Amino acid sequence: MRLRVFVAVALTAALGVVAATASASVDRHQANKITVWLQVDAQSGWPDVVAAANTQFQADHPGYSVDVQYQNWGDHLQKFDATLAAGNTPDVIEMGNTEMTKYMAAGAFADLTSLKGTFANSSNWLAGLAKSGMYGGKVYGVPYYAGSRVVTYRTDLFKKAGITKAPTSLSQFLSDAKLLAAKNKQKGFSPVYIAGTDWYFAMSFVYDFGGQIAATSHGKWVGTLDSPQAIAGLTAYKSFWKAVSKASPTTDENTPPPYNVYSQGLASAIVGPSWFSCCTGKTFTSITGQFVMPSHVAGKSIPGFLGGSDLAVPASSGNKALGADWIKDFTSTANEKLLQAKGNIPNATSLLGNSVNERAAARSWFVPAAKHWVDVENGNILRNMLAQILTGKQSVKQAAENASSNIALVLNQP
Amino acid sequence: MNAVAVPVRRRPRRRRRGGRAGWNIVAIVLFAVMVFPVFWMISSAFKPTDQINSFTPTWFSRHPTVSHFTTAVHTPYFWTDVKNTLIIVSVTVTVSIALAFLAAVALAKYRFTGRKLFIVLVIGIQMLPGAGLIIPLYVTLASYHLVNTLTGVIVTYMTIVLPFSVWTLRGFILGIPKELEEAAMVDGSTRLGAFVRILLPLVAPGLVATSVFAFIQAWNEYLYARIILASQGKQTITVWLSYFLGTSRSTDWGALMAGSTLTAIPAVVFFLIVQRRIAFGLTAGAVRG
Amino acid sequence: MAERVVIAAETTWSRRRRRLTWGRVARGSVPYWLILPVLGAIGAILGYPLYRLFRLAFQHYGLEELIRHSGQPVGLHNFGHVLHDQIFWHTLVRTVIFTVANVGLTMGIGTLIALLLVRVSTVVRVLLTAGLVLVWSMPVVVAVQVWGWMTNYQNGVVNYILTELHFGDYFQHNWYGSTFSQLAIVTTLIVWGALPFVAITVFAALAQVPADLVEAAQIDGAPPWRVFLDVTVPIIRPVLLILTSLSIVWDFGVFVQPYLLIGQTHITPGNYLMGIYLFEKGYFDNDYGQGAAISILMLLIVATLSIFYVRKMVRIGDVD
């Protein structure tokens, strides 16, 4: 027994030494490398784009290697904070466009304004994305790709209900939904499944009616959801939602994912990113189509939330010029076209095609460019407001006023 | 030292056999309820994707598939991460138990100034919220150049496992009857010799029991591993699992459940191997507190 | 060797244990050498972070300061800010209630399961123990996913089963609709995950209780609960103390289960638990100074909550 214990201890000590030296030696050999943080979406969605960028980079900088480390959306910011504290940040990092402002304001990124001309199509960058990468007039983030929101629908159910073409106005969509409801009476069926607290969709109504979430006035942020236009938008959202969706008024757009509801046959339409078409279930793939969500003004599309990512170079990186160069290779025209082929919106208007996704991006809105915007999101202020409105616990006006003052409080923090 | 011949009784016999049937039924129902989520995980791993997402649950799929397991195993870095986790956990557990044992001996057997302080330290560290220490710990590891290394994770895990282990092993050592120690003294052997010959085997079950607790804690740990290990080639299996959930697109539930099932296996195997020892270990030691 | 273990168990049944303290035989530096490796390991890794944590609590340290690597000293401002925060006090009360519920359920049900394990036949005992181990070995993150799935209001199997068993109409019942319901589900998850550890440990401790004593008490006509309280509990008390104090520490600061199960989008100050409060204030808001202050306050609170049990355990070891 003792001998066995001794052998076990010795073995594991040896393992420990091996582990230590293995990791140490690997790090020492790769002195000439840059570290890039991309989200997992790139690893599963477009690994060829990453490979192309790496090849180009290594051709331009012989002797250098690229270490791409894939991150999760859930904890990549905590990891980034830890590296900021320790001073070992990556050389390139992908940030969600709503995450940028806080870090730009804190001085986390290198100023890329002088290098803007070197990035492909930079004079035509999508306004929504480009804005998210700018602070104080300087460029800190390079637009990577975007996604808009579209309506994914069952062509067969629409045909059966007598709907011959995609609705071109909100009121028409509403009457179409009534036709769909009449023809599909099963329990839990939604003509259009929308999660109650899907603020990305709900705020589109606010912007469609001319309102906005917040604005600056004399250097301070003011919540503007209680303006007459915003309230009109929220009221329109409430009546639309109540008529078309049987989702829980307090649930978010991830639990359950709308495409799950769709694939069970419990929705004839869902609203969300265009890649929803991937997961509609074997039965419905061939009878699924997409159209642009209409505005309340006939003939126009509703302003859609332009989600997307930017690429930035942390200021404490030791390889800033190389990082910027990698970004240049990654966002080249050829690569952006590859991203477009995978269903994303490329980063420049000159590259835009005619897919439903891209047409939906014609009118878009974006979150206020405030340092503490992320805190508004994290505090679920908009979600709570929507839950109160849809459950009827508060009137639209009350809920909007509460949310506005909360937003102002959060955004005006030092 | 010869064993005294004493009739071996494993456990006190309970009286009536008849009343057992009722308890057996209760136990089986309890088993079904407790194990249900685990069953759900394993059965889902074998279901085709549309059945996983279905609104009417399927208990046992009529067309079980191993495609999710194939996907999981072929997901990049699966075997690498398994290897990393095994290295980290085995080194952590072995070194921690060894060091904790030494400290536990000191606490149980010696009177020395600072003993109370040491106990307070051991207990106090366990009371700190782990989340609060993440960034200062990361900064410290960075200064030692231990970020993104297995060693960095090992030493971090040791600080998590050590306090608990010292505390538990102290209890086991306190439980050893002094008659056996005194018997060793008579031999004229040195204290250390007596200790090694008599006490180590006696406390071995306790060591095993504590090792299992430590193993499971280290195996399942996610937060620190996620923060410290950056390259996918160095990560642990819990981090590998998290990638299935971290994307902004749809989650491959089947692969996640298959991956989770695979991840749970080593812990179960380890426990089943040592579980007989545990019953003895806890019996002999912990009760004596 | 197995026989030696059994002998140890045997002899300790009938005799009062007396500990042989080597300290009386020889003092000296031996104990210090023995605790040095543990102190060294903990000190080398946690020494600086602990020092930093205490310093951070007295500084204003946000994202900018993090990047610049320097903060501004603000004395007790962070503590004052936290202690004046209504949310802190509401969260504290909620977490204490939550902890009491969790620890109570875990220890209560765990002990009952242990008592059950003693009374069943061997095959069933092995089956139940193996089941408990399966539960224990499931990684927490995975367990949360499975539970979330099972309690999903759209297609959760729990709703389905309850409806099928005619407990009522649970079709698309939202288990996360109210704070109480959310925390109840979280409690169920945590207790479920903690039961194996408690049940197996208490079971092993119960095996040490001499059958003769129990039978003698029963023959005397004492009801089962009296037998349990007067005969069994005093013997297994040390184990119960260890488990209770550990449970208090773990359940008070729990973070992963409630955060992932309720989901980030449904976390509001109305359903914060202390672990989540710390994470939101310290990390999401990037206010590390405040996060450090909250950590220290949590340490003090947990110490206060568990002091009763810890002191008892320390004293037990001092009997001579």
C-alpha cells in the first residue's frame, strides 16, 4: 500500500513537472506571435475566413504566427478585464458593437484613426457599425460584420390563409395575422411568435414612430422613452404583440429560441436574425421564407436593430501595428464577401447585396453611444419595462417614465 | 504488529427483515427522482435533434443515434482537454492531499503557538467568495508567468482544495485510538517511524475519502479554469463544454449532452473504484471529530 | 489492512477515545515544518490577492483605473455606499432566508436519506448510493442546463409529467414567473446537488452508532425520534456540525446555479442573491472597489452565521 502510494505520488509529481515545462517551453518559442480573440461564431461559422486572414498576415510578416483564441459571449468581457488588469491583453479583440463604448471611454483601445485609410472600404463603412467604433471623434473599432432582423415565415400557412404577398405595412401585417389565427386554432399557436421582452424588436417600434431611447441635453443623458412619439411606438408594439403572439410576456428571446417554437409548428412566423432559417426543423425547411418587417408607414421597412461586431486593438498590446494589420487582412473585401455568402451583412455599403437581411438593414437604429449603455442592458431596464407593459401591471406611460428615469440614472453615472 | 483476532462485523445488523420491503420501495422511488435529470441528460444524448427540441418529451428514443457522441468527440480539442483535465486534477489532488495531511498532523497532534490562528485561516479562506478574488489572482499569476499554463490552474486549485482537506483530515487523525500509537511506542521506534508504520495505513481510508471530495471539486471547477486558460489546447473539459453554449447562434443540445455524459464518466468511475474504502474511511475517522 | 481498520472501529465503540498529544512529549519546530508547505502554497498564491482585495476595498477602482493600474484611495466610501444601499439589505435578508432554507432542507433530507440507507437491503443500498454518486459527478454547469431544460415553460418535461399525472394543468406553466418561484427552483437544484455529499457522509457516520445502544433504548420503550435524538445524534454530532457549517458557507455565496438557471436577462435587484449582487456590482458595473468591499462584508456575514458551528468543532478537537 505504501509503495503504491509512493509510486502514485512520484508519477503525479512527474506529470506536474512535464505539464509545467511543456507549457513554459511552448510559450518561450513563440515570441514572434500575435494573439487574436474572436468569438466562437467564427470558429463554427467561417473558419475559412480566419484561415485566409492568417495566411495573408503570415505572408506579409514572415516569422510571425497568429494564435486565434475563441471566446464565449457570456464571459469574454470578464476575461478581457482580467487581462487588462494584468497587462497581457490580446493584440486584436472582437467586441460586440454595444460593448464598445464603455471600453473606448476607459481608454482600453488604441487609436486607429490614422490607419483608417488602410482598411478596405473604410470610406463606405455601414453607418451603424462605424459609429459604434468611434469615440470623441477618433476611430477605435473596425466594423467586422452585422446582422439585422427579419421575419421568417411558413410559406404554406400564409398561402392557406389567403395571404398572397408579404405585408408592406404594420396594419396589413396585423390583419394577415388575424387570418392566420383563424386558420390555426391549436393551443399555444402564435401567428407571429415574439418573446415579450425582446427589446431589440420592441425598440424598433419606438424608432419607427420617431422616438429614441435616450439623448444628450447640455452634456447630460436624458431618457426619452416617455416622449409622445416613443409612447406611441410602445403602444403600437403592445397592441401588435397582444394580437399576434402567445409567448409569455416575461420571457426573453432565448428561452425558448423562437426557431424552436417554429420547428414545433407552433408559429407561422418569427422575428429574429436571418440565420434563424438554419434551425427551422427538417419538416419546414423547404416551406420557409423571409421578408422584411414593415413599418407602420406603408411601403417602408421598420428600422431594424443593427447587431454586429467590431475589431479593436487593445492599447496595452505590444504589437499594435501588427494587430491593426491583421484586422486589415481579416476585413479585406474578399473576406467580407465570404462573410456575406454565409448570411451576414458585410461592413460596407458598397458591398451590400439584395438579400432580405441586407434590405432590412436599409433603415436601422442603434443604442445610445453612452459609456454606461452596457449597464442599462445588464440591468434589464428595457426588458422589465416591456414585461410591465405586456402583463398590464403598469400603463405604457407609467412604465416608460420609470424606465426613462432609470436609464438617465445609469447613463449619467461618472 | 499483528492484528488481534476479533470477529469482523461490518455493520450492526438491523432487526426485522419484513419492514425492509417498505423502505426498499421508498428508496427506489427516491432513486428514480434523484437520478431523473441525469437520465434525461444521457437519454437526450442519444436522441436525434428534432426529438430533443420536441415539445412532447420522448423517454426513450426509438431511433437512438450516436451521432452526437461522434460530434462531441470530434469537436476540436476534446481529447486534448480531457488530457489536460486529468493532469490538472491528479496533480492537484495528490499534492494537496500530501500537504494537507502534514498540516493536519500538526493540528491534530501538536500544541504550538499560532495553532488557533492557523485554524482560523484555514476556515476563513473557505468563507471568501471566489468571485471576489478572480482578478487579483489573475494579476498575481500573470506576474509569475503562470497565466495560460496548467501549473497556474494547479496551484489555484490547490488553494481551493487545501483548506477543506486540512480540516477533514484533522478529523480523521483525531479519530485514531491512542492505544495503537502507544503500542508502536513500546517498540522503541522513533515517532516518525511509528507514525509511518501504523498510522498511515489507518488513516489511508480517510485520505481516500478526502481525495474523492477534492477530485470532484477540481474536476467540476469552471470559473478559474476559464479565466486562467486562454488557448484551447490548454483548457479543461468544463471549459470545452462551455463552448457549446457560448455562441450567439443556436445551441447543439445533442452534442452538449453527449459531451456532458462523457465528462461525467471519469468522476463516476473514480468514485466507484474507491467507494468501498470511503464507507470505512468515514466510519473510522470523521465521527470522532 | 481492512481488519486493522475494523479493529480501530471496534475498539472505539466501547472506549472513550483519548488523544495522545505528542506536544507533551517533545516541543520544538516540528509542527511548524509540517504546516509550512500549506502556508507556503496558500501564501504564495493567495497572499497577494488577499492583500490586493483588502486594499481595493478602500479605493475607487473602475475600468479606467483597471487599465491604468492605479486607483484613488477613498477610505470607507465603498463600504458606506454598500451599507447605505437598500438593495444590499434586501439582498442580505433574502439570502439569509435562502441559506436557511437550503441548509435546512439539505441537512434534513440528507440525514433522512442516510437513515433510509441504513434500513434497506444491500442491493437497494448500492443502487441508491450509485445514483447519488451519479448526481454528485454531474458538472454544475451541465446540471443547470438540464434543469433549465426540464423546467422550460414551452417544452419542459416537468410540466408534461405534472400534467400527465393530473396534478393540474401545467401546460406551459412558467416556473420563473415570480421571484419566489425562481428561487424555489434554484433551491431545488442546489439541494438536489448537495444531497449526495450529505447523505453519504451521514450514512457512514451512522454506521458507527452501536446497535446495542439503539436497541437498548428501544427496548426501554422510547419512541424512534427520542432514540434518534438522545442516542444517535450525540454520536454523529461532529459530522453534522462539519456539514452544516460547510453548507452555510457554500449556500450563502452561491452564484453559478441561480445566475445561470434564472438567466441573466431575468436577474433584477428584486431577485438578487449575495453572490449575484457581488458579481453585478463588482464585475458587470466594473466597480472593483465596491466588489472588494462586498466580498469582505460577505466574509464577515458568513463568519457570523457559522460561528456557532465552527467554535463547537474547534473545541471538540481540544478535548484532552
